[in-house]
Amino acid sequence: MTHPRVVLLGRQGCHLCDQARVVVDDVCAGLGVSWVEQDVDDDPELRSRYSDLVPVVQVDGEDIAHFRVSTAVLRRALA
């Protein structure tokens, strides 16, 4: 099983997470890149580390954005 290149860390009821999801889905779909979303509230370690930073976008395990992600930033990270 291959791991997705992009991970969106967020939570339910987060409007910034909703906005980030649209950007991530659009960019990844356009580039044919896999991505997953993980709720930080489902994992105590993630909640402890990222609770005040969501949404967080990671590419290849590295945080590239907190709170807001732009199409340009995500495309550049995937280049």
C-alpha cells in the first residue's frame, strides 16, 4: 500500500478546514496526487500537537501550511 503524499489534518466544524479541503482536493485531483484527511480529535497525539493549528497540510510528511493553504503553496510543495 502506498501512502498518500498529502495529508490534511483538521476537525469537524472547522470552517478553515472546509476551505483547505477544497484547495487540497482541487490541486491533488488536477495533479493526480493521492491525499487523505485525518481528524486531529481522533488521535490524542495529533490533538496535543496540532489542536491550535488546524487545518494543517502536510506533503510527504512535512508541514507546509497551518490555518490556510493556497493553491500556489501546495502546487509548489508537490513540484
